[in-house]
Amino acid sequence: MQHLLLPYHNLTVALNRRCCFIVEPAAMDLRLLNPDKPRFSCCKVKPSSKKHRPDSDSNSPPQNLQIRKLSTKELSRFLRTDSAIKAIERKANSSKYNNLWPKAVLEALNDAIKQNRWESALKIFDLLRRQQWYEARTQTYTKLILMLGKCKQPDQATLLFETMLSDGLQPTIDAYTALVGSYALNGFLDKAFTVINDMKSVPDCKPDAFTYSALIKSCIKLHHLDLIELILEEMVHSGIECTVVTYNILIDGYGKANHFELMEDSLTNMIQSGNCLPDIFTFNSVIGAYGGCRRIEEMEKWFDEFQLMGLKPDIVTYNILIKSYGNSGLYQKMASVLEFMKKRFFSPTVVTYNIIIDTFGKAGDIEKMDEIFLKMKHQGMKPNSITYSSLVSAYGKVGLLGSIDSILRQVESSDVVLDTPFFNCIIHAFGNAGDIERMMELFDAMEGNGCKPDNITFATIIEACRKRGMISTAQNLESRMVPSNNKSGNPLYEWTHWTGLQLQLKDMGVKVIILEEDKWFLVICYTLRCLEQMHSY
């Protein structure tokens, strides 16, 4: 096994073709993503009286679920809609239904698209195409292609585009742009450029600023910054001017990649264009970029500059300031922002409280964190999965497992929507404390609650099992991890291109010593916690 030394939070990792393992994970924080989708349940975890045997296959039933209390009217409406959608999904596998109620089929399709359930969406769409009343629409294909791009299914997007053509529909600019975005978002930039060239030969489908903006956004995300200048030159050659959206994509992308000079150049070009003026998104992107890197002086300078331009900060702006000051340990300034918000009649949101709770939790100030959490609830704010995850992470660091049990009881008695990152956080807390039995209980409850384990889940459990000498359990879990040649659908959990990873780590300030360059591998464990923390800013 070859080693890469990454001096990021005193973190040392070892990489090979298949996976990476943590040697010494020092102080490491797990940041959480937004909840994936609503569910009307939460997990109920109780200490098991029966000894759990991690080295044997567990066939224990899923943990109990506690159903959210709904009003009679709300419950009736929900059940009618939900049962209709589920009925349509069941019938999607049959070929004999060809005259179903249009509203039910279309609602089921829209529901699957909104929740990014691409397999269900394609089955329902196939059912839709078999209906007697079906009339092909380009807009429907465009929505599906956009969803497939988000779900890391560019091949399916290609097939769907071809199906659209076979249905006799003429592709629109929006349909082509959706296909470009699907390819570019998943790293197939050559195919994306090919589609753009094809568009140039199709009447009334010439690439527009929105098409190029989608391509630029993907290039920034994939760290192909060298291609952006070429795209901008092609836009000029084609007589296409950058829009506010284009400039904002450039500014936000360069800022998140820590290319501050390019970010400010793009802002200057935006102002000098005469047609595009900075908006609140521009405002927040610039101060967020500097604040995220703890460059407080530049952040405050641009905060004043944008106000002189006539832009007024919104709640997102204030949340960025609070987070930036908090991460820099400037708690007095953080308090000043909150006081300023109060004078301007800006009420703190759940996001605001989550930021403050997370800030004090990372700083190890448990007393202050608990105080803010109580204040949040007294203000009538409803804690969400991110709130509870920050609390669990902080308690886990200082070994307050009793407080974590208290959080579980609160979750049990609430209607909070749990997600995979929450379970990753709580599994890590018990695994790090050496409580393997409780960790495996939570793992079982996770699957029973509809939260799909990801590679961070498996890596956390594997690490805990190896520390306890449970080698066979660790090896069994390794076989369940997402292989490097399988698109997992989450760019934070899978990196299949060495150059992209190297640039990403470099942008994080991580020094990478390459002993053996290997192009294709999957990076897991706590390195991903670093990436997730950076991405969630």
C-alpha cells in the first residue's frame, strides 16, 4: 500500500487502488448535508438486552418507527395522494394498463422526478407513453433528462433523448441544454461539446447563454478552469453576451475554488459590461468566498462595497457573516451581527441557529452550545436533522454519550426528518467510543428507517471494527462499499479521476505527496469528511 500524507487537521491517510484507511484521524468534524427527502417517521432506538454479535450475520428486524401525528383532514389528503402514487408505481411494471386516470399518472411522475427517484420515474414515464390519451411533450423529456443528470445517469439521458426523437418531437434549446448539463455534470465534457456543436447545425436551436452557463458551471465544478476561457471566447465569437446568471456562476465558482483574482476579474467584467449589475447572489458569493477562507478583512471590505452599490444584505448574507466570524473565533463580532439583525428586524432562522450551535460545538463549548439550543426551542424554532447532528458530533467529541441518548429520545418524540448524514454522525460517535453493540443497533435502525448507508457509513463502522480486532466484520462490510467503477451518484463520495481529486485537495490547502500515481480509485473515510465540510459551506 502506498501512502499519501495529508496535513489537514493532522490527518494521515493511505491510498491504494481499492480504498483508503485512516491511520490517525485527529480532530475531525462531520458536516451534514440537507435532508434528502421528507418522510413521516423517525427512528426509535432502544438498548438491546440481547448481546449483538457483529461477526455474525444479523437478521434482526428493523427498529420501530414512530409515525408523525397529522390532523384528520391532512392525513386523509396525504393518504389519498400517497396511495394513488403508489398504485401508479405498482402498475408501471405491468403492460395491461393503458387508460389510467391522467392526473394520477402525471402526479406520480412529477413526484418521482422531484425526489430524484430515476428508476421509478422512467418506469412511470414508460407507463405514461402506453396510455391512450398520451401526447408526447418535449417539456416532459427535458425534466426527465435534467433529473437523470442530477442522478448521475448520463447514459439513460442519452437513451431518453433518442426516444424523444423517435416520438417525432423536434428538440428544443432547453432539451439540448439539459443533455449538455447531464454530460458535463458527470464529467463527459467531450460529449457535452459535441452536443453544442450539433446544436449549431439545428435550426432554431443555437446554443444560448444558458447553455454555455450550464457548461461553465460543470467545468468549474470539475476543476477544468482552462476550458472556461475557451468557452467565453466561443461565446464572444458567436455573438452571445454573458448574462447575470453566467457572471454569477463564474464568481461563485472561482470563489469556492479559492481563485480570488479570477473571481474579482469576473466581477469587474460584470460591472463594466453595462448590461449586468451585481445582485444579492453576487453579494453573497463574494463575501462567502472570503469568509469561508477566514479572510475576514476582505470579506468586510466587500460587504461595505456592495452596500455602496445599493445592494442590501438579506438573511443569507447575515448567516454567512455569522458563520465566518464563528469559524474564525471572533465570537464578539458574531454577537454583533446578531444584534444588528435584531435592530434591522431580521429574525434568526433555523439555519442561523444551526450555524451558531455548530460553531460552539466545534469549539468544544458545550455549555454555550446547549444554551443556544434551548434558546432556539424557546423561540419556537423547530430543530432539524442538521441541528441534532451538530449536537451529536459535539457530544461525541467529548464523550458525552448520555447526552447523545437524550438527543435520540428527543428525535423519537418529534417529527424530525432523519437522513443518512445524521446516522453517519451518531454511528461515528458510538464507534469512536468503542460501543460496537450500540453502533450496530443504530446501523440496523438506519436501514429500517429508509436511510441508505453510504461509503462514509461503511468506512466509519469498518474503522471501529478494526480497532476492536473484528477483522472478519470489517472485511464483510468492505465488500458492500461502492466500487470505483460504479457511479454512486454523490460527487462527495466518489472520485474517479486523479487530477480532479488532486486539485480539490490542493484548493483545501492540503499538501499531497505522490508516491505512485494511480488514475482510478475510490477515496473514502475521513478524507471525504473534509470534502463534505468544505462543500456544505
